Amino acid sequence: MHERLLADFAAGKKAALARAISVVENHRAGFEALLGMAHARTGRAQRIGLTGPPGAGKSTLTAGLCRAYRAEGLTVGIIAVDPTSPFTGGALLGDRIRMEDVALDPGVYIRSLATRGSLGGLSSATREICDVLDAFGVDRILIETVGVGQTELDIARTADSSVVVLVPESGDSIQTLKAGLMEIADIFIVNKSDRPGADRLRNEIEVMLGMRSGATLRDVPAHHGVDLSRNVARQAREAASKDGDAWIPPVLRTVASKDEGVAGLVEALDRHFRYLEASGTLRDRRRTRLRERVVEVVEDKARRRLWNDAGTRQWLEERLPELEAGHATPFTVADDLLARSADLLTRTS
């Protein structure tokens, strides 16, 4: 069966793509062979992550991006990651509903994923599914997820370009103060920018970008040297832009529900990708991704080999009385467990 699936996948059959993703997502038998075949074919797709708080309009913006890329004749894969319920283990997976207008396009593939207990906002299988879509020949992969926090770090590790989507409502502006959020964003979007407060939020982001670079007004004498007739945020942007060839994230305004500003986002993404290629940053990011992937595979295999082994579980149970009595510590027991498990961890099958 897997030989047929591999052949159909290589032949570009969309049904085989769906089956391959299911095999990979659930780590069914043969998933490593599929990913092994996919590895040699990856590196052609541009991977774009979109994140931000609930209600920011990410799904609508993702659908708008999808339509823009399809108008250029590009194929698009969308991975919509929803948080898993801590009570039922399920997820709402409402993104597919909100993207209904693009879901029927034969040049678009949409996959909804639950986080399944992943510590960040992304499912642990997200990066693997990106590889499968890339190997299938998809031109643009859009990864859309919710949250501000660990999610941004996951997006930055998965995507070539990271887009942070905010809205003018009270409370969102404080997110611009988070160092992690500022560090991972390649492009900022102020969506629903026809609402009050959009200009204020955009200015706050611009000032924070200048402060992050350490360039904000650094050449201007205190108090009397500041030109109050000009926008302070713009002065911050201009100061930051003098720092050579570094990428300064643009702050764009969109009204995704009306497709306003989407063309500007496409242009900014293309410009950022060209910067990544010219600066060598794209190679560095993808090399880091490969390194982290090896670490993830090792950790996953070690965990499964240890805790799927009945003898290891029984051995740990027998050591618990020592731990309870204080005659041993979790660290010494862990060292002993690793020492007795050398063959289990190093075998090739």
C-alpha cells in the first residue's frame, strides 16, 4: 500500500497528498519513508506564518493572501492550527469554515490541525506537513495559528517569513511591548485598520521597532533637537533604517474583509523573501530548521523507545520507594535509567 502511495504522491495526485498528510500527522506505519522521500524534494516552497490574537482576522487575511497568489497562478497550501480543548482533546477547527470561498479551488489545499497538547501554538506535526506540501510542489505554504506567546517562537522556527497580525482594539497595543513578539515578526499587519485606534497602534509599533534597533533618535539632541512637527514614529523608522542592510519590518494596514492592503502584503512578502535569499538569511534559517528537526526526531524516538518498553516502566516503578524515602533523587534515577537503556536507545530497529 505504501509503495502505491509513494508512487501516486510522486505523480502529483492530490488524493495521495491527503493520504500522505494523514499518515504523517498521525505517525502511522510508513511515515518515516514518506518523510524521507519528501526531504530530497523540499526547499522550493515559500513558507509564510501568520499569527496574532483571537479575532484579529487572520483567517480572512490568509484567504485573501491565497486568492492573491492564485491570481498569480501559484498553488497554495494552508495549514490552519487551532488550539486543542484541554477537556475533550478536540478543536473547533473553524478556519476551514471561514475559508470556504477558497477551499473549493483545485489549486488550494487546506489542512486543519489541532495542537494536540503541543506546548506552543503549533501542532508537533506542522513542520512535517509543511515538508510534505513542499515536496508535493506547492508554491506557497501559509501557516495560520492563534495566540501571542510561545506560538510566535514556533512560527519563527517553522516559517521563512513571519507575519504578526494585530487589531486596533484596546489591549492589543501592549503586545507590541513583548520582546519575543518584536523579535520574530518580519512583517506587522494592523488589520481592521478602518477602525478607530489603527493609526495609534501603527505608530506604537513603529516607535518600538526603532527602539529595538537602538537607533531611535540617537543622533538627536535631547528635548530641543526633536522635530515635533514630524511624526515621531516616522523619525524612529528613518533612524532604524540607517542601520545598513538589516531588515526593518514594515507595518502595514489592511482591511482583510474588503481585500484592502492584501496586495501590499504580497509585495512585502516577496521583498522579504528576496532579502532572505540575498543576505544568506534564508540558508541560515533553513539550516537551523534542519538541525532542530534532527533534535526533535532524536527526542521523539528516545521517548518512545524508553516509555513503550515494559521493562523500563517496571524498573522505574521498582525505584519509586527509594525516591519516596529520599534515598535517591530523580536525577540519579534518570542517570541509572539511561545507563541501563543504552542498547534500547542505540539499536537501529
